[in-house]
Amino acid sequence: MPEGHSVHRIARQFDRNVVGHRVSASSPQGRFAEGAALLDGREALSVRAVGKQMFLEFEGDLWLRVHLGMYGAWDFSGEILVDPTIASANGRMGQTNQRGTDPERIVDAAGENSLTSIGAPRKARGHVRMSEQTSGLDDTDATWPPPVVGQVRLRLLTDATCADLRGPTACEVLTPDQVQAVIAKLGPDPLVDDVAEGEERFTSVVRRKPTPIGLLLMDQSVVSGIGNVYRAELLFRARLDPHTPGRDVPEEVVRGLWRDWVRLLRIGVETGQMMTMDDLTPDEWRRAMAHRDDRHWVYHRAGLPCRISGTSIVLEEMGARKLYWCPVCQK
């Protein structure tokens, strides 16, 4: 499932390529025909991501809400305005992008390669798939508009850019009041809410809950955007047993979790990867960007030795999702 960094990156892609344009909307598969008809011919005015959900505003006080869920993905084709944040993922911007990022695609404002800089935008003609399965830009198909491939729930088409949505959990047209009602049910998002206020909200909720902290971190009403990968890594970085009731986690540890999430989310948006290891050498950083096995402490390492204690990483199910943790380090 896409975690918060992916959805924020997809929102950036919409901001650069769809917002400010009049959009032709259709539902090739027919399952969103009524919603598409409401949006067809309207100008896209703004876009925002909150946690794992994206909201695209259209003139006439209409909003498109999309939650990709487990299987959803966006396909972009045509003239794509690509900034280094987007280019760094080599076209992969939906779901978890666990296949790796080419660090050479991160460029600075001068258009030169950089491991740390996020700089000026650039354009690329071709096809970019916003999902985990993509192979990157494809310049071989010059047909415009591109033919519909597979089950496309929604197609948004400007004069130069096409965005195809497949397999979302939620895709609906809302009024402004309905959008606010949806957002009101979500926990704080460090890239949307005031960071200090978000910390207070998160800390207050966690500290009064008897629910295990490993479940609270995945509860989108408690905090927005955290999924399976970030949950495991945040808990390990805090050396926290995932079964600890939220109300029993020391306040300073809860606040530390929030501040770590603020940091890791920003890294994820900038690099396109859930980079959760610190103090890497340049060579280690490049390997970590390219390969999941080199960028996580515990995630997807069941049975392998902990990088700190050497104890075998445990795999169990928590909240119907796989949880990886070290029983020695996380006491």
C-alpha cells in the first residue's frame, strides 16, 4: 500500500502537470462514469495530499478524492513536467517504490547530479508510470491521446498530459464540506499540519490509548501516512516494543516518534524512497537508494540477524499486516 511519501509525490506531479489546466474526464471502464461527467471540462484548481489520500480541486466547488489502497496506481503520459523529486524515483511514484531509486536521477538547481539537492523542474516527453511496477520513462509510444490499456477507472486529459487511474480503493467527487469532513477524521500529517500542533495532537491521543503502539501508528485517525514499512522502522529506531500500550509509552518517546516521522517523511518525499538508516557513507547511501535490503533496519528482514544485536528479526501479524521487529533491541 502507498505510504504518505508516495501520495505527496503524486500530488506534486498533479500540481506540475494538471493544476491550472482544463481537464477532459472520462471513465473508460465505466465504473466512475457519473463522477467523470461531473468533472469533465472543468479546470483543475489545486491539489493536496493528506496522509494516504489525495484531493484534487476543480472549478465549481468540486473535489476529486482518491485513495489508492493496496492496488491503485496512476499512469502519466504525454508531456510531463518532471522536477528532481519526481525524477529521482525513475518514474516510480505510487505504492511503495521498493524496487529502488537511481541516485543519479536526483539533480540540483543547475541540472547536475546531486545526492542532496532538490532543484529546478524540467520537462520530459514520454510515459511515466506512478506505481511500483513501472520501468520508468518510455518514449516509444507517440500516439496521442494514448490508447486505453486495461481497466482504467478514471482518465484525466489536458492538452498535453494524460493521467490514468487504475484499481483505487476510493474514487469519488465531493463537495468542500465533504472534503473537510474526511480530513477532520484523519490524524495529523507533518507536511500539511503545523508540526508543533501535530505533535501535541499525536502525543495526546497516543498517551491515553490502551491500544498497542504498533497498531496506533497504523491508525490513520491517530497519525496520517504511516504504513507497514514506516511503522516497523519507526518502532525500531525508537527501540520500542510494538506491543506496548500507547498510554504506557513515555511521553518523550511518543514525541520522539512524531519528530522521527516528520524527518523520515520529508526524506521519503525528496528521494522517493523510505530511507530509514542514518549516517551512511556516500557508497552505502547509493546502495541503499538502489536496494531495499540496504536501507531498512528490520523491514522485510525476517529471520536475518538484527543489524545491532545479531538477534533474528521476528515476523508476526499485527493489524492484519506483517510486522518486523527485534525482540532484543525493542524492549
